Amino acid sequence: MDAKTRSRNYFNLHHASRWAREGYWSFDYKRSIQALELLRPANLIDIGCGPGGFLARVQKALPHLRLSAMDLSEGMVQEVRERFGGTVEAVVGDAEHMPLESDAFDAVSVNMSIHHWPHPQEGINEVFRILTPGGHLLLEDMDCIPPIRAAANVVFPLLPGGDVKMYSQKEIRTLLTAAGFDILSYHKITPWTFLCVAEKPGR
């Protein structure tokens, strides 16, 4: 079974769990929200949205922001639709082949999703495509010291959730630069997580 199928099946089973609903990595969300407060986009889409834990916090902090969501899991998307009603437009989609218009979003958040992507460059290229010129990517994921990261990457393919790979800072920067992004910042949030903010040139 490929990683995408494992991921879809796993998160379809867990879409209604309390842990998922509150956000698997909710401690880190405040850093992304602080970045959004500075960037002041008109709209945002959360790719790999899960059941909307991050979007719930964004909606509370930035009620003027128009919100959208996309996830590979049909169960997660249904959870978002029920949770937010008509205030968040949610669609089912593959991050590597997004069913979304080009130049459509001022900001894209990718929270703890890229390590599920079998072909991350394709996904990052898609993020670049859907952003408006001058728009911003907020990429949050796992990172840690090299020995632990190497061990995690041996274990990841054995896990039921469709985990693929934990990326180093150098690898993240290479993916973003190859897509055409300008990297504005890369900060560790905890010893295990980071937030990278990147801009699509052109405004």
C-alpha cells in the first residue's frame, strides 16, 4: 500500500478524534498566527488541514481572514465542513496535484503535512502556483538533530499514517528555492519543530 493510501485511510479513521480536532501540534500554531498578523493576507488556505484545529485558532485571532482548507482525507474535509459551516471552504485534494486555481491565495499554511508527501517538490511547486505574486507560504513541520532524524526516517515508512520523511533545514531550503520561493525566515519553534516563511516574488 502506498503512502498516500495509508495516509488517507489512517486519517479517515481518526478524523473525529479529540486529539486531531484540537490539533496534533497545537502548541506551535501561535507562531504561524503571529506571522499571519504581520503579513496581513486577505485570504489563507491550509493544506493538509486535518479537522481544522489550526484554522479554528486563526479564525479566532484573525476573524476578517477568508479561510479555505484542503486535505487528502475525505473524513477530515467533512469534519471541517461540519465544524465551520459556510465560513471555511473545504475541498478534498492531493497536495501534489491541487484542484485549485493558480494565483488564488495570499497565504498558504502547511502544518505537519509535508512529511506525508511522497514527492515534496511537486507539492511545493503546487503551493507556489496557487499563491498570488507576493504571497506567502508558512511551512511548519518536524526537524531535530541528525541522528534522531535519520532514525525517524527508517521508522516512518513502517508507521500506519503514511509518514514518508523528516526533512533537514537544508532540504527544506532546497525544495523552496527550486520552486522559485524567496525564503524569509526559518526558525526552530521547539527542538522538534520549525516554522519557515517563504515568499512568491512578483508583487
